[in-house]
Amino acid sequence: MSHPLTLDLTGLTSAVLGDHGPSDAEIRAFAPAARDALATILARRDKGELGFFGLPDDRAAARACLDYARALPPAVDTMVVLGIGGSSLGPRALYSALARPMDALRPRSPGMPRRLLFPDNADPVTMRAVLEVCDPERTVWNVVTKSGGTAETAAQLLVVAEHLERALGARARDRIVATTDPEGGALRATARARGWKTFDIPPNVGGRFSVLSPVGLLPAAVAGLDVMGLLDGARAMRDRCLADDPATNPALLLASMLHHHHVVRGRPMVVLMAYVDALFDTADWFRQLWAESLGKEKATDGTVVETGPTPIAARGATDQHSQLQLYVEGPRDKVVLMLTARQRETEVVIPDGELTKSRDEYRYLGGRGMGVLLDAELRGTIGSLAKRRRPVGTVELARVDAASLGALLVLLECATAYAGPLYGVDPFDQPGVEEAKRLAYAALGRTGFEELAKDLPPTVGKGPYVL
């Protein structure tokens, strides 16, 4: 049976690395711990704690998103996604991979798939620019926060709501949609009071695992992406990732391999290097998924472990000219995973004319496709790393389409979930992030957080080593 995604981890083993990688016997020895990790996660799923496993089956939510997109007025040509973290990284990954290249810059015609914009951060310069370039008559604003109180998103909402009310009056209610918790939180209450259209984030789905909920599916539907194909690919991979044998479960094997290279061989860094521009934002999405899920001070039994791998997003061939020197000859503390596609959407052939033939430095490129060049760069990078016994694996999509992307997202989500018990941590909480949020509230003077002000650092320019 062919699959839309192939995972090749041979380059992480002794077959390529010699003594620098695990032998077949060591890999077989992963199995008991891997099965225990799988059982731990599936037990939590069966208790109803982990809803992300079921998202590929929720066709009703997908249809609701598609219905909303079809019902938008033809004049609306833009959706701005107001969210941060998983509320922005997930839908951005979908848009980058599946929309037309440079889609946000292309001219629009009434009724065609809409462009998506992701201001993401609370930077006032960016926010001012978004307000300037987005015509209130032609823009819908999707506010995404499960808790409803995320400070950055709340700030964006307050600015946008007033901006729209000044421009559109009562019609402003039709230009804001809220994606949030189905029952509680400030955004849900505000949406009810203001009459905004709403979509639900399931209570048992955390932000960084929410890409296949309306968090990602609503923007995808508005942009005209293949929402059902995405879920089809995700469901097929989800089913593969439930097998209890690492030899047949790609997520379990990936989690076990990366955990082994970290804790046994001292390689805490995982580089996801996309050799397809459309997949770079997926690598960026993975950074949050891997780091926030596995970087923890305490194990599930309460002991202090201060553990966690460090994910790095890279772009091939761009980062061959900025990072590869470090990966090839620097510390042996990294595993590199190449992210590529077997079939590209299009090809650009390098001319074989007079200019090409005029110099040896150009002649060998004549008549070749730029995709062929990029694939050669990929082979060269893999070869360079393998030659120096640096672990390098490949995640190859059959093509960059909805089914393959859905499979990739679920592979990485399941691998992250299974890595949690291997590290002995809960991959579904984020206490360090919550602490930083509370300190930010104290810095802003939010009621109820005054006591935390004593833990704030001095402002810039107040320390003893200021030059």
C-alpha cells in the first residue's frame, strides 16, 4: 500500500552512523518503553482528555467551516487571523503549504478564495500596517483564542472592534468571527453579547494540537483549501500511528529515535529542514509543538528534571549557506530531519542559451530544472552529514497536497505526544508559558496579579552592567 508520506530514519542508525547510532538490537530494545508510552497516551485519550486524536473524524466541524466560507459576501477578499502560538502557526502552515505560492500578494476577484493574513504578534507597527491595508468592507477578522483572555489577541481584538465600529457601524458584527471555547471565557461571552459568529475549539484539544479543529479549518475553508482532503490524510496517518510496534508505527519510531539520540547520545537539538518553501511554515509550527510540549522543569511524578529537546526550523537550500557549516562540523548535538516532496507542483527550466554556455560555472545548469537543482542540494547535504556520521533522516511527502500535509501534521503531533512519556513529562501542559503570562499581567497592572510585580526584572537601563 502506498502512503502520501514516507519516513526514512536509516540515517539515524548504525547502518549509516556506525558507532554514532543505535544498532538493530538497540532499536529492538526501544519497543517496551515505546509500547508503554503509547499505552499511557491512549489511556488518556480513552478517558476523553486528548481530543486531537478524534479531529480527523469530525466532518461536521469541517462542513460548518466550509458553509461559512461559502456564505461570505463575494466582496470579502481577505481574512485576518488574530491569534498567537498555535492559533496562528497552525493555520499559517496550512495556508503556506496548500494555497497558491505568493497567494496573499495576488490580485483578487469577487467570490474567489480569500487571502489570509497573520499579524500574530502584538507589534504595533505590524498591527497599524494591517489596519491600513485591509479595507473594512472587504475583510473579515477571525479572533482565535481558546481561553478568550490571551493578552496579545485580546489587544488585537479591542483595536479591531473599535476600528470596525467606526468604519461600519452596526455592520461591524458581520466582519468578526470568534473561534474559542464552546462555553466559557471572555471571548465566548463577548461574542454572545455582540452577536458575532462563533466556532468551537473542543475543550480537550490544546492550542498547539488544534490545527485540524476550526482553528485551522476555518481559515483553510475561507482560503479555498481542500479541507476534506486534509482530514482524509490525517485520519489515515492517525490510524497508522496507533500500532503498538515501532516497526510499523512511524510516530512511535520517530519519538523513540529522537529520544534515544537526545538522552543516550547527547543530541538535544532537532533540526527540521524544509527543502520545499511551502513546508517551511510547517517546520515553524513544529518548533512550538516540540518545544512547548517537551520542555519541562518537572516530570509527571513531581521530580525536577529540567529536560526537553530544542527544535530548529531551517530552509534548504537557503540555510546551507548559513547553518550547514555548524551542523556538519560543529558539536555533535543535533539530529537533522529533511522535509521534502517527491513530486513538485511545477518546474522552472534553466535556459540552455548563449549566456548559459558562455561559462563553465553556468554550463552544467543548462536545461535542468530548478527543482532538480534543489534536489541535488538536498542529496549533497544528506551526503555531507552522513559522511561525517551526523544523524540525518528524511520525511518525504508524495507531493505537497492536502492528504500529504494532513498526514505530516498528525505524524508530528503523535510523535510529540508519545515522546512525552519517554521523557517522563506531560506533553499537554505548559506551566512555564503560564508563568510568563502572569508576570506580564503584573507588569500591566491587571487586577489580581499585583503580588507578582516583585518578581519582575528591572527595566532596561537599570542594571549594574549598563554601557
